[in-house]
Amino acid sequence: MNKFLALLAMAASFLAVSCQKNDDDEDDQKQEETKGLAIKIDGDFSDWAALKPEVVFSAKNNADSPWDAVAEIRCCADKDFVYYYIRYNATAAKEQLADNDALNIRLCLNTDGEFTTGYQKYFLDFYDFIIEGPLADGAGKWTAFDGTLHQHSGGTASADFHELLKPNNNLVMGKGAGSEYEILLAREIFNNAVPAGHKIGDTFYTGIRFYYAGWSEFSNMPNASVADGDGSGWGHLMKVTTAK
């Protein structure tokens, strides 16, 4: 009888441990499912290589485009942030930084997938918002990205944008090293600043325009062959789906 009771006690103990383990596993699984993409904006780009291919959307420079200063861009998003990765042509980046160039950019966004309003120049699709600012300082050093948010105004032929957020708004941050740069865009800050119908949803469209210090353009991505579109090498915006 004592042996039987001992076996029952052992079984109960095992069951309790097993249930606790299953509960812990379920908690770990839920935590894994709800946490964001494991990207740190620190100038170490190895975490991009570790991402699952299906959550990263990328475009490489079209060899038949008129541009060659930028080799590749990537974009991915989770429920809290949108992430960008930029890989410059190493020679171009070195020369531009040596010339103390600010390496200005404009992140272009179409958040609602509607392509009859917005601004079209430099991309074959309309976009409604730009976030602009420099990636490097006047000394030719990579610096943090502090972008100003603008929304397109007027008709499709208009190049007018009005400011929604000034600098120092915590909307974006960035870090560069070598010929690479990465950016984080805070979705909540963006969505609180734009009209209700233009919040970043599960699917959105984006591209990047690149400029010298004086805002003269030297590349845009995604780009296309000069034989496509109007011959300017403009490309379609990149479609991005939020990882869940």
C-alpha cells in the first residue's frame, strides 16, 4: 500500500511538472509570437541577415538605370516600427563622405495603397508623405537621422508638401557604419501625426530618394531601366507587408 501511494505521489509530481512546463512553453510561444523583429539600430547590420526572408522586402540598383550611387535598400515592419536598410556603393559613399556631403534622403510613403492622389515625380506610383533629413554631418561623418514629416498638398501635378512634424520629434532614428545605414520609423508617432485615413496599415508602399548636401538628386530606389516609364529610371514603390 505504501508503495502504491508512493507511485501515486510520483505520478502527481510528474504531472505537475509537465503541466508547468507546458504552461511555460505556451507563455514562451506567445511571447515569441507577439515580440517585434529583432533589429537594433546600432550600426551592426548582422541582425538583418538573420531575419526570415519572407519578412524583408528589398530592391537592388537596376544596372540599366541612370543611378549607381546606391546598391540596395531593404524594408521590413512589425506592429511598432518600420525598419529601413541602405547599402551605398562603397566608392560613392566614401567619396561623398570625404567631400563632407550630408547625404540627404527622403523616405517616401504611400500608406493606403491608393494611387490616384499624391506626388508622382521620381516614382511611377503616387506617394503622400515624405520624411526628410541628412544621414551625415558637415564633417563627413555618419550621424543620427532626425527627419521632418511632410504631407503632399494640392493636386497630383503639385510639388507642394506641408509640414506635419518638425525635427526632434522621435519619429525616426538611424545609425551608419562603412557604406551601410539603418533607420527605425515609429509607427505610433507617424500615425498620430497624419489624418485618420492615412495611418500605416498592414500593407503599405515605400521608396527612398537620395540627395547631395544641396538637395541635388543622385539616386532613387527602387529604380528601373531607362527603357521603362519615361526614360528617367523611375521605379515602382516597394510593397511592404507587416510581419505578424
